[in-house]
Amino acid sequence: MIKILGISGSPRRGATDHSVRQALEAAASVPGVETRFISLAGKTIKPCVQCDYCRRNKKLCRIKDDMAGFYESILWADAYIIGSPVYNMTISGPLQTFFNRWRPLHHVYKGVLDGRVGGAIAVGGSRNGGQELTASALVHMFLSRGMVVVGGGGFDCYGGAYVVSHDRLAKGAQEDEIGMDSVRRLGLRVAQLAAWIKAGRGDEPVVVPEPPPSEPEDGRVAP
């Protein structure tokens, strides 16, 4: 079974949610693929303060917020399709904070993300609204975690899938036929590459350790 996690980094449930779900739907057309979807809309995720709790204690983050509920899905997945709206020519603030909180995965389960697959979706209000730079930020996040990056295929979406919504939420995204085509191609390529990588590792399932319980937060933070 190939497990793909879709993540929408928008604080609204609109064009980015729709685009990620469309990519997951395309990925699920590949035999043996299971998908999950999470949205950061309405979630409370506090910034990483680099207190080094995870590094010293080999336990997941001590901060008590909604991020604690996401670690299981992140560890569950073989591949990720992550979408962000364009915020000042880069990813959204909630998504940046979310990525910063991946730091404990490296310190608790060193190398656990190596070889996992990542695909980027960027959603802008206009056709040239910063999608390429936003997708590039997502790609570099994947690379920083040792992951394998997939583009949308073809000459028109090298670094991922690019969508224009004209600031009309899901309806605007649906009407962007070029963007939706790139989103579906991205979903297929993520699923296919994840399947090839997993097959190359042999029939033995990849064992993901159970997250250890986090200790109660004592209120101290790094200066």
C-alpha cells in the first residue's frame, strides 16, 4: 500500500484545499494508493522556539497545540502533496510554522523522511502571482528533509503544479483548466514515483516507529 498525505496550508477552505484534494483524487487512481487529507485552516500551531527539547530528550515537541495531532499522519505517509496559497511571493505563514515544527522528526527518528516523495502545489490570485517562487519554497523544504521531489511533468510545471484562483476560492480554481490539469498530473506522478521507490526497497514494509509520549510543557522556552 502506498500512503499519500495531502496538506493544505491555507487558513481558508477554498482554492488550495480544492487543488490538493484534486491531486489526491488523481493519485488514488493508481492501484494500491491510500490517501489522507489535512487542512491547517482553523488550527493553532505555535512557532518552533528551538528549545532543543526534541534534540536532548529524543521526544516529539513539548509545545501543546494542534501540531501534536499531525505527527502521526506525517510519519504514516510515503509521500506528500502539499499546497500553499501565495503570500508575499512565498508560502503562507501557517504553513511555514507547520514546517518548522517538523524539526523533532529529524531528532527523534533520524532519517525517517529520507526517500519519501514530495509534490508542491502553489495557488495564486493571478496567473503570474508568485506561484513559481511559492512552489520553490515547498521544494526546498522537501530537499531540506532528504526527500525526493516530483514536478508536474511536461514543460509547463517543472517544479510543481500552479493554479490561479482569481481570489474566488474553490470556484476560481475549478475554472482554471490549465492549473487543474497540472494538479492532476502532479498527483499521478507523486503516486507513481512513491510506488517505484517502495517497490525498489523490496517486499518488506517500511516500519515507522510509534511516536513516544510527549512530556507536559513546563512553560520554559529558549531565550
